[in-house]
Amino acid sequence: MPKSARTAAILVAAGRGLRAGAGGPKQYRSIGGQTVIFRAMEPFCRHPQVFAVQPVLNPDDTAMFNEAVSALPHEPPAEGGATRQASVHAGLEALAGQKPDIVLIHDAARPFVSAALISRAIDAAGRTSAAIPAIAVADTVKLIDANGNVEATPERARLRIAQTPQAFRFDVILDAHRRASREGRSDFTDDAALAEWAGLTVATFEGDPANMKLTTPEDFAREEARLAALLGDIRTGTGYDVHAFGDGDNVMICGIRVPHTRGFLAHSDGDVGLHALVDAILGALADGDIGSHFPPSDIKWKGASSDQFLKYAVDRVTARGGRIANLEVTLICERPKIGPLRDTMRARIAEITGVNISRIAVKATTSERLGFTGREEGIAATASATIRLPWDDKGWSD
């Protein structure tokens, strides 16, 4: 299959998660400051080889789902069935009109899927019709009888633990699901088992021990502790930007087009809020500034929309295995008035960055008619960003 193969992903999120204890469906609970479903879905939405992400939900969860993933692009959710198998089938049928070449099927209860694992899944599906991530078994496994007595000890070297995302040629796995539905088979616990039943050879590729499925309250407690230790390198950065007014009748501020009596004099769209945020994030990464990544001397950035600069900075954090904990912008101007637009700006920044709106602040102040902002000659913005990165082997030193 060519490298240009179209890849879609199905996120199976219709389960109730009763073994996880009280608190509602586990996929909508928080872990490490973010919902499980957001963590499970975001890597697929941001992966450059995945063109569509198809969620499958219990319709009772629609409001929770929309709140949890409002910042992520996805297909209209499909309605899940009574079993996981039925839910996957619904997701496949929802995607059929888009004719993907490859489909990745992932459980929403696995929130720690990495971009590298997704890439391995796509590569594996390109080599074979069916492939699953698998990790070796560390403990000795016993086969017991109905009375709880040991019946056999399987050879550990041949045993593997199956994970998701499981990867398939789309037409092959859709045909297998349709056949199982016609023949009344609804007892398969994963898609690999259904593929085996349909006569497919299922290959394996390297899984990821961190890609754990959350099932019990103990799983949540363990992974909370792991995340706290893993993302313990807390960094802060600050940013500043200013643009003068020129001719025009609107200005871009924090991703929102704001009517005004003037426009900005700028190489790009002049969005001081987003520019300051980009510098804050890059500063937290110790990764230069906006000018070093998007030089004004480069003609391709003339008139460019600043949301792409902010997305780029966020992707730099993600590529380092990090998370953004907080973003804050302060706008300094006499006019336009920011207060009525504050929450709209917060929502737009949340949409661009994928960060929950509860972690984004937009503030405004004047300079008491002093200086260039007081004379309404332009707008200034300051910003701060707090990010969490994994510890590396350098510790506190270089």
C-alpha cells in the first residue's frame, strides 16, 4: 500500500466503564488535569497521517463528549451499540462514504497512546491487512479449570498482551464486521479476534507499555502518580508583542476579528495576543522566539494568519512529550474594549491549542492614557505560558 494511503481512526467510547467505580463513564473522568477521552483522541487528531477521527458514543454522553473535546476536530459521532463489536461496526459504516484505505481502531480508555505508536500502526497496516500492537508478558500465566485449579502453563515466550490501536485495511475489516453481523456473531472482544474468525492473518508490531487501559480505580490512581512524576519538569515562559495602528476597519486580537476604527501595521495579521503567546510557549521550551521560526523577511508569512504560529508552538511542546498547563494573555489598550470579547477570545485560543478553556486567561488593562497605548497609537500584549515536560537525563544541569 502506498505511503499516501488515506488513514482514518475510530475512537470507541460508548462503554459504561462500571469496573472503574463511581463517577460516571471513565472516559469522561479527569486524569492528570485532562479528560481521559481528550487524551485518547488528541494524538489521532494531531497526527499528520490521519485525515479523519470517528468517535462512537453512547448518545446519553453527547453533552459530556462535546465539552471534553470541543477543541479537537472530528467527524460527527456515530451511535454506539450494545457491545464493543457493534460500536466498531457503527464507526466503520459511518466512515464508509469517505473510503479510507486504512483504519485504526482505538479504545477511549487508553489515554496514553503516542504519536510514535500511531505511526507504527499505520506502517504495519501498509504491509498487511491486519496488525495489532502487542507487548510481551512478564509474568508466568496459568490456564485454570472451572474449579480454579491449574490446568496448564502456556509457554510465556509465545504470549503477548494485545493493545489498541489495531490497524486494518478498511475494506477488509468492514467486510468482516458485516459478515459477523449477518451470521449473528457478536461475541468478539476485539477486532483482531473477529479478523482471525474471518480468516485473516493478524500480524503484530511493537506496542507500548505506557499505553495502558484504565479499568479500575487503582488504574486511575497509579496513572495519576505516574503522570505527576513523568511530567515533573515544569517550565514557564513570557512573551511580549506590540503593533501600531494603520489604515483599516478591524484588528485581529487573540484569533478574533474585532471591528475598530483602525487596522494594524504588521507583516502578518498583527495579532499581538497570539504573537505574545507564541513567544511565551517558545520561551518555556527555550526554543528561540517567534521571529526565529517565522522571520518577517520571509515573504510567505506576509498577511499570514497567526493561528498557524500558535499551533506550531503547541506542536513543539507535544513533540517533546509535554503538555500545556496554563496560558495567559494581558492586552494593553484604550480601545477596542476587550471585556465583552474576553470569553470569545478564550474559546478561540482553546480551539487553536487544544487546551481546555479553564486553563486559558485573557485580561485587559489600559495605560491610563500614558504612552503610545494611551495615545491610541497601537496595542501591546504580554503573555505567560506554563508547560510540563518529561524529565530528561540532564536533570537540572546542561
